[in-house]
Amino acid sequence: MRKIAEAIGQEAQWAQPSTWQQEYELRVGDDVAATLRFRSGFGSMAAGESADGRWTFKRVGFWHPQVTVRAHGAETDNACAHQRADDHRIEARILDEPPGS
């Protein structure tokens, strides 16, 4: 697996190697730069990994959903992302402090 920074400026594509599994690979050419694996077919918790580290991703909220990102094993969010309602862009922010601090 290669570091994400090594892929800057190159075309990357998410691929699902097996239709039967909730696992995805971020491919840069023939190389895998990252993986994303959902823990179950019914939940929104996923684990991501690259040569840079490991993280968990979880969808939270119903009316205003967002995706939170945590370092593997951490109790606090490092980042969150949400989709803008007006133009469907994804906005992400790195959190200086965990929510509720």
C-alpha cells in the first residue's frame, strides 16, 4: 500500500473488488492507496486504512447527516464531512476540539 501523498496529481478511482463484500480499494494505477471496509451490510461504520494510518468513518444524523472520522481506537472525532443542500458539494472540516468540548 502506498501513501496518499504519493498519489497527488494522479488519477485515483474507488473500486469494489467483490460485489458480495462491502470492501473498496482506492486505486492509483495498479497500486492500492487505501481500503475502506464496512463492518456490516446494515450499518454505517467503516474502517479505512492506508500507509498513512487507520481511521473509522461513521454516518450520523438523519435530517442533517454527516460523516465523522476518528483515528483508529480514538474516542473523539478528528474530522467531519457533510453534503451541502444547495449544490450537493461535500464540505469537510478538521476539528480543533471534539464536539461538545
